[in-house]
Amino acid sequence: MQEKVLSCAVHGSAPIPQEGAWRKVFEIKDLNGLTHGVGTCAPQQGACKLTLNVKKGIIQEALVETIGCSGMTQSAAMAGEILPGKTLLEALNTDLVCDAINVAMRELFLQLAYGRSQTAFSQGGIPVGEGGEELGKFMRSQIGTIYSTLESGPRYLEIAEGYVLDLGLDEDNEIIGYRYVNLGKMMTLIREGTPPARAYETATGTYGRFGDAVKTIDPREQ
């Protein structure tokens, strides 16, 4: 019978940074933090940005943002109902309907398990209810939509500031700014009773050197 040789390297798990402290993780309930990441579906035809705020291994709040196929929005609605209250292990083993959301969930699990959360070094993490700050004051995703062709060049359709109305061009036909309407702000004003025409005007602004443009074009029509 062979003699048993003991290992001198048995020292338990390494501590990971969580909400401003170094902790050893032994069970799902030991995981904490707010983090976000992106997943894609198998054919990579759509993507999901998922944000989770986890306390003691349980998902307290979830932000599900998708882009790609139309069915992803319904999948996101279901995921939003499924995720809060689940442990990270339950969420990892729950069908979140859309491949992209499932992949995002897997990536977030890895971030939290390896101490790579966004709040790894934030004392106490982020309180439950603050995750919505990523959407800003008007609770709307920041979307960038640019369409470009070799023949006609680029067209800015939607930027963080809002829905692009006009592109400002210089003497070389290069974009130097744009005029936009902030849809979140406009809808908030309308909901508060402002007439739509006035709300539209109030929510309209410019970016860059739009005022110096030699000419302007409608990016959807010209």
C-alpha cells in the first residue's frame, strides 16, 4: 500500500474584493456586488447588456437592455420578471428565454465569482434601487445608431443625447455637429401636461459646431 503524502498547499480559497472588502467566498450567499456585462446569441444576431445588483447571493434588482431581433424585447420582459429574488445559481440555471440574456447572465456570474464586479472596491457597494442610475434621469437606455454606406457616407440616427433630427456639415461635407430631440425629456414633459409641440421644442438641442454648419441634412431622408 502506497504511503499518503500530504499537500502543503491546502490553504482554502483566495479572498476576492467585494464592496470595498476582501472576503473568502465559500457559498453563493457569500457573493455581493453590482456589475454589468454583455452577452450575444449563438448566431450573434443580437446582444443583451445585463446589470445586476446582488446582495448575499440574491439578485435584488436587474436592468435588461437588448438590441437585435424583435423577440429579444419580449425575452427581456420575461427575464425582468424572473431574475429578482433568484440566487445567482438559480438564475444561472434558469432559462432566460433568449440566448443573449443567458450568456450575459453567465458572464456576470463569472465577474462576481472572481471579484471583478463594478463595485469591487466601493465601500458597501450600491444600495438597492440605485441601479437605475445607468438609465439617467429619464429612465431611457443610451443608444447609438449609425448607418453608413460607401456611396453616401455616415448618417447619425441616434446618439446618447437623443434622436438626431439634422446633421450639420462643413464646406467639405464633413459632419461637425447635429440637432437632436431628447425623447426621454420630451415624453416626461408630455406626461406632465406640456403640449406636445412645446415639449418637442423644449427637448430639442444641438451638439458640436452645429451652429457653424454650411448646410444641414436630414439623416433619414437625404
